[in-house]
Amino acid sequence: MEAQVALWIAGFSYPAVFLLLVLCGVGAPLSEELVIITGGLVVAHSGASLSVMAIAAYLGIVAGDSALYRIGRSLGPKVFSHPKLSKMLTPARIGLLQGMFARRGAMAVFLARFLPGLRAPAFLLAGATGLPYRRFLLADAAAAWIPAMGMTWLGFRFGPQVLADVRGGLRWLLLAALVVALGVLGVRWGRRRAAVRAARVVQAPEGEP
């Protein structure tokens, strides 16, 4: 399968990456990571544009995720009894995801992209439970650039070597990097809020009669 994917991407370049990722999104037996990394590998050997390949990967990821959301939205509660889809919506996953949605809202969509085994169930559940598509799209689009840009570059920079690393847990490394990045952003946001509050406290006496 890996060799066939490589041949498709080598032959059709950006459209192949886009279409394969859409198929990944709706449940085709393909590895999203494999497709994206192979796109970067092809760029390294063909002289294609790294940025355009990353954009093709990004759009393919978002389109595939949106298709999965639409399936959940069209089926509604029937998704839980669907003969194929219900297999991924196990009681344990449903309970975990419902808790995430209750606590985090659309942010659960962002987080689920980086949690093995929860991406597809989360997107189906988001559609089936009526999460507004605009909120879903914003969260998903914010998350999709990380694998699209990161893995395309990894394929371009390290080639076949990185494929073994993906099987060995690269996704967890990306998740750790994401957590660190979010932590840095959270600290900066907290400092800005503290600075704004301090400025208001200083200005308050001046406005008093």
C-alpha cells in the first residue's frame, strides 16, 4: 500500500495528496501521516513546491474532516446504531468525548485530532450532536495546519527515515510539542490579562470624582 500511495503522489502530485487525505477523512484504510510525509518526500525528489504541497495537505485534511462531520450531521442520533460507524463509537469513546465536549466545547475538536483513536469518532459526534459547523471548522482548521505543515516538512527533510518514526510514536511527539506551544501561549495570554488589569487599577483613581 505504501508503494502504491507513493506512485499516486509521484504521478499526480498535489491533487493526489488532496484526494487521498479526503478519503482518509471518510474512513479509507490509509494512513494520513503516510500520505502527508510521502507528499514531502516527493517534493524533495521532484522539485515541486513544498509550500503548495503543504497547502494541498492542509486543504485535504480539512475537507476530509468536514465530510466526516457532515456524515454525522446528516445521520444525527442514527449514527450510534449505524452498522459500520457505530463500531468506532464505542460506549467508552462516547463517554470520553461527551465529557470533552461538555468541558471544552469546540476545543475538543482541536484536541481530538492529536489523540489516537478519537479523531474520527469526535468529528462524527460533533456533527451528530449538532455542534455548529462554523465552530467545528474553526477548531479543525486551527489544528490541521500542524500535521499538514509539520509532516510535509519532515517528509521533505528526512524522507523514508521518518516513516518508521511515525510508526514508533511521532504523533505523541507532535502532541507534546503542541502542549508546550499551548502552554507558552497560555502564559503569554495570562500575562497580557494581568497587565490590562493592573493598568485598569492604576487608572481607576484618576477617573473618580
